[in-house]
Amino acid sequence: MHIEEYEYPESGRKRLSLRIVDDSARQILKVMFGKIEKQLSIDGIGIALFTVIMELVGNAVKANLKRAFFRRHGLDISEPESYSKGIQAFRNNYENIKKEEYRQALEELDLTVTVEVNLDDKRLLTYVENNAMMQIAEEQRVREKLSQAMQAGELLDFFLQYGDDLEGSGIGLAMIVFLIKQIGFDPGNFRVFHRGNKTVARIEFPLNKDYVPIRERYLESEYSI
């Protein structure tokens, strides 16, 4: 089964678990965020959230496919030389990878991506959780690209100044930062961090002027990873 969907009406939580991105997952998320836009009466937040979450989910699924690729080709993702060799091969073959072919490897590795939305009258929290830890090189890259996106004035500025050819230009992370800005929220409330052996991306949208964001309450570092 590709998708497992859960709803907890009393707490305002919804969860969606998947291994690969398909039309069913896209439609479920699109409907979910469309309902949130109507509930909050904030024009544009539904499509913005859908775009942001799809980017994060796509990144998480790609990270898992990378691990499946390494496993299938007998490469050690935690060993620097093997990682360097494997990531080049993965980049060269990614567009031709049929995700269905990697389903067995993903199941054997038990790699799953979970989207959680938690809404009340004080804040909207969205999480994209991947039950795989990032490698050091992956962490460094995310940290660098988020820092650069925060400093760039516009998306085009980011692309011209910081875009590169390594595993994508980082434009997706920058797009998330600028979309959050455009719908009137602080991109500083976008965090990527480790929780146990999982990698979590969290976006927090305060809906009440008295609400104190999680990062301020727990004195999180600038980028938690």
C-alpha cells in the first residue's frame, strides 16, 4: 500500500504516510491544504502549503531512493569515498529510476515519509518526517542552502549567487523560504532537525499574536541540524 492516512478530529491532527510520491498522495495533500485555506480564510495559503510540502516530501522520497540505490549497488552511504562515488552515479541515473523498481528496497529498509498537520486557533504546524538520518554531507548542504536563502533578497538572487550543480541547486529550499515570506509568515520558523533517528522538517505558522513559536520557547539554534 502506498499511502496510509490518519485523522484525529479531536486534536486537529492529520497524518499521511507514504513511500513514493504518486497522484493519490498529491490529491490527498491538495485537498487537505485546500480545506485549511477555507478554514483559516487566508488567501493563497493552501496552494503555498501544498507546494512547500510537496517539495519537502519530494526531497525526503529522493533521499530514501538514494539509500535504496546505494543498497542495490552495494555502496556504503556512510563511507565518504563510497558516498562520493554513489552520489555521482545516483545523480546520473535519477531521472531514469523507476520508483516502482525500488519499492522492495524501500520496504526492506522500512523507509517511510510522513506528513503531519496540526491546527488549532493558536498556530498551524506542519511536519515532514523521514525515518532516515541525513549523512554529514547532506546536513552541511541543507544548512548552507538555508543560510544562503535567508540572506538572499529574492529567489532569483539566490539562484544567481548560490545555485550549483550538486544534487540540485538548492532552489527548492530557497523557494520554501520565499513562499513562507510571501504568505506573510516568518521563514525563521522553518526548521530541519533530528528527532531520534529521524529527519524532520517543521514549519510553524503563528495564528495568534500572543503565540510564542517553538524555536523561541526552547531556544533552538539557528538551524537545528
